Amino acid sequence: MSYLSYPRINFYGRFFTDPSTVNNDPTHYEVDNTVPSPWQNPNGLHRFQLQECSVVSTIGSSGEVSDPLVNLPFITTDQPSSAKIADIDVYQQGVPTIFGMQVSIPIADGVSLTGLVDSAVLNQLWWVAVLATRSWQDSDYMMDSFGGDMNACGVYQSVIRVPQATWPADSVSPVLALLKSQTTLEDGNYLISMRFVVDGYRNVPEDVNFQTGRITGSLGPVIGSEPRYNPGARMLAGRTQDKSDPWNWPMFNTCPFVIDQNRKLLILDLANGICRQNAGGAPVDLGNLTAYITLADNSKVSLGNVDYSEFCYNLYSQIVEMPLTDAQLTQALSGSLSLEMSRTDIGPQVIFQENILQTNIEVEVRPIRMSGFPGTTSSTSVYVSRLQEPLVGKQLQVDVVSVHGNTPGATVPPSNPGNTPQADGAIEAAISPTDANGFATVTINVLSDPGSRTPQLDGQLYFINITDPDQLVSEPISQSAMISCLVWSAYSINENPTWPEIQEIFAGYVKLFPGMTEKINLIDYNSFQTFALNPPFGLYQAPPGPLGIDAGAIPFFMSREVTDPRYMPVTRDMSPERTMTVLYYVKNMQDNPITPPTS
């Protein structure tokens, strides 16, 4: 039950992020496009930080409890650098990943709850989380007057790793003491489940809150063999909606929920599910919202009214706990849950409905990057459940899709060509039956060099869709059941590269990420040489890196782990082979003076 269990620590505030926007358009990756459109934020540095966040409530076994944590700041430490956010590919901007985020609750001098967050991936992104002010028609941007990013909403779920030695003493906070006793201890770290929802991102430079948005989140225990990057819960699907519906009918998204048998509670997570009145604002007025269980004979049992208020969103991260009688508990374990509004003027009153026959498929790590040499493999886990119970021995199927502009799930206009024919058949995927805990393993194999889409857009992108062969597949497939796989072209490491080869490797980055170029112009020899030789790694308190290199900012940042917030390039879309070619050039430059190019 992860963050939906107890104790739960809720936080609320704002976030800041500044990804570069030059790389949002595939046409910018064309070599001939030397002056790409800057869009709204060309000099972004891809930082992700919490702002004005604080702990707003704490939940125990029997509801809200008072605790010293309440009203304390909840911050990102920016250590050893600010966290970074990056898309996997220009054709897949729906799974941005936050790398190297360290969070902390400062409690007193020298006392804090501080831990590193596993790389967190956006899930269940929806672009229509704000009530329309025009219409949902394509000609009106399918949204409203605010524009795409301000209308969007999505959820992240990950794990915070807090060193056992730094966990605060039990006397500091009863909630933290209870959390420590409930959660998992792994490799010397206590694990904390972290789920946060982001919305209302201001992407207009004239806005006083430019580059910030709203964030609400919850922390809870990591329990046993449950999934760590997905709720592993039952799911409510938002009502279907067609573009022919009236423009003022609100949209609804997916909401996880659980039945806590021990505490006799229905626990609903509505934070990423109900349309807002305006960007980053209150939920749409639905009148009374009532939860029902539909039984096998199609009769319905009311479980009472659901608190979907803005107050609940701000104070409890819109996680609602509803007590159940013994009879209701029994009915809820096997019946279908629905939520119905009392209003009759904004569309069908059933706005959320559970399909109890649906197989719930949740990929744990959904973005994957791979080298393009035949024989390269990668894998990820998939959690499979139904009615909150893991499915054992279940055989799912996988479908590998070469991504083009019109591929369902691609985040670019349909006119973009996407993958070249060389991508077809270059990879294959297989999935194992689920184990005793409901987990299957997807294995991806590279069969041939996939090639590249353009010289500045390395590799090809694939969607790997996971479905239950015994059920009808819906379009588009759930984001939770789709892997986005970037396979770089098969580039052979060159141990003696020339300067023109290095310039060619960096040409796209210089054009597409001017914020980085303002710091280091990687295709200017004098600039490159300066930062390839200086400073010594000792300045970073780091040992020598690959090839024994022990100096230079460029090799230091390029040799960090991909999860390190200092990793370069920040977009994480340079293949390991190209990276090693650059490092060989640096090594040769350091060992033997290289004759500078004449031009």
C-alpha cells in the first residue's frame, strides 16, 4: 500500500523547473536547421527544485495526528547539485525523469530527515486537467486559453533512501518513529515511499510565477514486495469523453485506491484525477460526490460522501480515508467502486468507475536507454494485479512499436516522420510469467544496429506496449503499461579521435542547449581545451575517472553516473560509446599535447 498506508506525511507548496525548450521540436535536430526556434525558455538548465514547501499534516493509524513535523520546511538540498529533469526523447516528452534529487525535512540544528530519491518518472500525465475556457477542439489546441503545460497534471512515485545512521531519534517525532518501525531497511538505508503530483506549471515568460508550478505529495512506508514506483492499487478510470461533448464538461483521469482490511478503510487518491477550475486551482464543483459499490447482482451500496475539496487537496494531498462497516468491507473487497456527482448539468453523473475484471499492469521503470550493438540487453519489472491482489503465473504479451509522429503516445505533431526504416525489427522484447509476488520481467534485446533519425538525433525510439492477451486492448494504452526505449546507433569507440569528430558529437548539444553553451562552448577548441585540462578531480573530492583521467571539468561531469545530478550532457541522450570517444580525446590531450586545429 506504500504511501497509501500509514503513517503518512503530507507536504504542499511549489516547484521550480527550467528545462531548455529548444529541443522540443524534432525539426530542430535537422543539420540544416541552424537557427531553431527558441520557444519560451531556450537557456533552461533542467533544474528541479522545491520552493515554499512544508509539511502540512501527518496521518496515523486512526487519522490525522499532531506531530512536531507539521509546518516544518520540506526542501530539496541541491547537493551535490540541483536535481535535473530530462525527457528520454523529443518524440516522448511524457515520461520526464528527475535525477539526483535529495530531499530533507530540517528539524533542528544537525537533525533532519534527509535522503536521496531514486530517479522519479512522470506517470499518468494528462493534458486536460483544467476546465476549458474555449473548447476541446483541435483548432483550440484541444485545451483552453492557458496553453498546454499549464493545463497538464501528472504524478511521480519513487523511493527516498535515508541512511540508517542519520535517521532522527525516536524522541524527535512520534510519526517518524512509527515510520521507521513500519518501513523497509535495505543496504543500510530506511526506505520511504514518496508520491507527488505536479500541475499548473507556468510556461509563459511574462508570468510572475514563470517556471514554477504547484506540488502536493505524501510520504509513507515501503512495505515488503510491493511495487516501489507504482501504487500497486486498484484503479478508478475517469469517464470517457468525446470532442463532440459540450466544451464545459470537465475531464477526469485515473485514480488509485486501496481497501485497508486491517483498519477497515477505503483510501482514495484523487489528486491526479479531478479537473481543476483553473490552472493550479481548486477542483471543479461536482456538487456532492458519493462512493458506491456495485455488487454482483448490479445493486449499489453507498459508502458515503467523498471529500474532494481544495482544502483536502492542500492539507491531505487529496488522499481521502473513508471508514467501512464490516458489511461494506466485505462488499468492497469484490464489488466495483464508482464515484458519482450530484450535478446533472456537466455530463454523466458517474465520473469514476472501476472495472474489476481489468488486469492492472504497472511497469516499474518505464524509460530505458540502450546501446545499439547486437546482443545488448536490458530489462525492467512489471507488477500485475487485480482487485489489489498480485496475479501469479500470469502470462502477458509485449508489442514493440517503432515510433513515428502519428504513433499513439508520441508527443510531437503527426507530420513528423520519426524513426527511419532501419529501426524496423532492430529490437525484440519478451516477458516472463509473473512470479509469486505478481512481478514479471520484460527483457529487451538488440538484434541489429537501429541507426539514427538524423545525425543530431541519435538512435531510434520504441514503445513497448504490455497487454493481457485475454482482454480487449484499449487505445491509447495506459501509460503505466508502456515502456519507452531509446536505442542509440551502434557507434564504435574511437581511441584516437580527431577534433572534427569531437565537434560533430557536440554539434547538436551546442545548438539545442544554449544554456550549457554559455558555460562551456564544446565545439570551440580553446574552450574545450581549458575545461578538458582543468581543474583537478581533487577539487571535486573525487578519485580518478575512466582511463585514469584525474583532471578536467568536461571528463568529470561526463563520467558521473547517469543518476548523478552533475551528469553531462544533462539530457542523458549521448550514447556511452560517444562519451568514451570524447574521454579518449581528453586522455590523449592530457597525455600528449594535441596540435590545435587551424580553423
